[in-house]
Amino acid sequence: MSAGPAQADRTPPRKVVQESQWRLIRRRFVRHRVAVAALFVLAVLGALALLSEFFAPYTREWRDLPHAYCPPQPPRFSLSHGFHVYAAKMYMDPITFQKTFAEDADDIVPLGFFVKGEPDRLWGLIPWDRHFFGVDLEAYRRAKEAAGLQA
């Protein structure tokens, strides 16, 4: 038997795939580049908030009252000293008692990554003394001792 014209035009029915609502939302979200970038920024900020004790150079209890009003100092880099800042000296006007700070180019404070700092507890549970960025106190003490021995 030959197939008639009505049967020749028939194609097998296509299978309709029902996608879930979440899959549709995810597909549309991935196409929106600004939304993906914003999600990445929020994830980074959330990680910074969770690990804030690690990224902060000092603990919450740390105070340096003589330098409380010292302006921020930009980190510098040189081949001989690496990352460093110059120590700030405080000068007080004897008449007005106004404090001013000046950089002391002779006193170099080395900076570093993953340096040992004040002991703290990560999330209040895990004992921790490393910080992501801060003053390398061991190198600073060694430089002070070497300068003291030479003088």
C-alpha cells in the first residue's frame, strides 16, 4: 500500500520539554551581563565580610592613641626596601597645642602580605595571628636592631 497525501505530510509529534521556573530564571539571568557582574561583586563583598578579621590589619581591640589623628600614608615600593611606608613623627605646637605629622624618611616601616600580627580569633572560634596585609614587625625589629648596632 502506498501512503496517501494525508499521511505523507504527517511528521511525528515533537516532544515538548517543560523547563522548570528556576531553569528559565537562571537562563535569563546568565544572559544579563550587568546582573552577573553585580552578583560577582556581592559574592566578593560577602567573602570579605566573612573573613574581615583576616583582611583587617589590626584587631578590634588594638589602639595607637599617639597616632590617632595621623593622616593615611600611601604605601610605596622600591627595589631596595620592597613595600614600605615612612614612619610618621608627631610635632606639637607649644602655643596652640595643634598636632602635625611629618614623614620621617630615615625610619622605613616594611609592609607585607600574610604577616604575623596581633593574635585574634577568626569568627570568635579559631585562634589566628596572620593578616592579609600589614606591618611586618619582625623585619622592622631586625632593621631597628641592625641600625642600633651600626650606630
